Amino acid sequence: MDASVESFLAELEIQRRASPHTLDAYRRDLARLTTLAAGIELAALKTPQLRRGLMTLHAQQLAPRSIARTLSAWRSYYAWLARRGIIALNPADGLRAPKRPRTLPKALGIDQAAALLDRPQGNSANDPLQVRDAAMFELLYSSGLRLSELVGLDWPGGLDLASGEVTVTGKRQKTRKVPVGDKARIALEAWLTLRPRFGSDAQPALFLGRNGTRLTPRQVQSRLAQWAQRQGVGVHVHPHMLRHSFASHVLQSSGDLRAVQEMLGHASIAATQIYTHLDFQHLAKIYDAAHPRAKKA
């Protein structure tokens, strides 16, 4: 990897506090650029060469979303070189990635969410791991947390059950407070009575695995998929789907886009506006089912 790339990534990590996930993505996208350069120094590449590189990625059937992210990484890297006087102009400026189809995030219906989160009956309902999982999934849906925010929670940390709120650290190390609903609070209280069985006071993580260590994102994803299958929801459920469901259901009930933006921790209202499309889909389904002149002949 070019030494300038390593310096660029180091600045992202130290000064901009980029997450490990973001750094990995930048490293991967700049590695693509190094491969496409075929031995040419990256600072010497010009706009036509970068354009051919994008065409090559498209010909390799890389998804439009991935190409757009790759181009964004290239543009950021060359802007960094330009700020340091290493190059005069950013060769990635003016380049466009292939247009990507607009896809809406998948959200559960309100009845599906209720079916998912209703506690399983029988002996498994008293299983400590089931109690923990119920608390995690209730909190994801109640407060619209990102998966990284959930697994990063400490106890007592940012969780205040008395006031019914949780403080989380999101992207770019920004913190925000989000309400915790009653059902999530009850589920969390049940888990906290069992948590000491899994770890010592030296382990701060709110959600612990069998071995007393902090749960990983992958473990949460796996547990949720299994839970949804047992509950008979009928679709594959992943943690981000609960975040989408939270946003969609709150927007349907309140219509307050700005409040949803704050609770999700979006830096821009534009990122939240996608949920207005989900809300319209909900209204359109009701219209099609109810309006006497909407039914197809």
C-alpha cells in the first residue's frame, strides 16, 4: 500500500475518529485503486485513468452502491493530497458513479414486530439467555439503536432505567439520548437480575455471552435470526431491520420527521427522509385495500 494512503488512514483514525469499520472500508477501496493503477504512483493518476478504473469495476459487476462508496474514498484521498500540496487538482472531482436503483429499507409491520417480541412460552422463557435476548431485541426496537451502539453499551454506563432513557455513542463519536419504552425497560430489568451470573464487576458490558465477555455484533445477528425463526415471523430479521421498523412506526404515528432524525442520530435530515417513503407505502396499502375505486378490475 502507498505510504501516503497509510498516512491518510492514520489521520482518519486519529483526527476524525473514524471507526474500525470505516477504516477497513477506506483501506479496501484504496487497495482497489492501487490494483487498478498497475504500478503507477497514485499521486500521478489523472481523471481519465480514474474514469477507466470505475469502468473496470463496473465491468467486474461490482454493485453500483459499492462503486459509489469506492469513488467517495478516492475523492477523499485525493482531496487530502491536494490539501498538502502533493497534487494541484483532485482528479476524482467531476467523476460520477453509475446510477444506483433506489431501494427502501425493509421494515417489519407493526403486527410482525409484536409477534417477534412477544416472549416465547414454556421452559425456554426462563432461560437466562432468552431473557438477555429479549432485552436486546426490545431495546433495539424501542430506541432504534444501531447494532454497534447496542453491543457497545456498558452497565450502568448510559442506561438510566429510572428516567427511561439510554445514552449511546454513534457515528463520529457523537452521543445522543434516546427514550426507552416500558416493555424494553421491563425486559432490561429482568436481564439485569440475571447478568451477575455471567460476569464479574470488572466486565462493564451490558450484554454478556456465556463466557462472560461482551457480545459481538455477529453473535447478536445470529441470535436474532434464530429468535425470529422460532417466533414464526416468516422473514429473515436482522438488527438493522428493527432500527428501520422503529423509525417507520414512530413516523407513522407522529409524522415528526425531525424527532425521528434526532432519535436515529442522523447528521442530515436527508438520511431520515427515506422513512417518509416507507410511510407513504403504508398509506398506499391502506388506500388500495380500502378505497372502492382503487381496486383493480
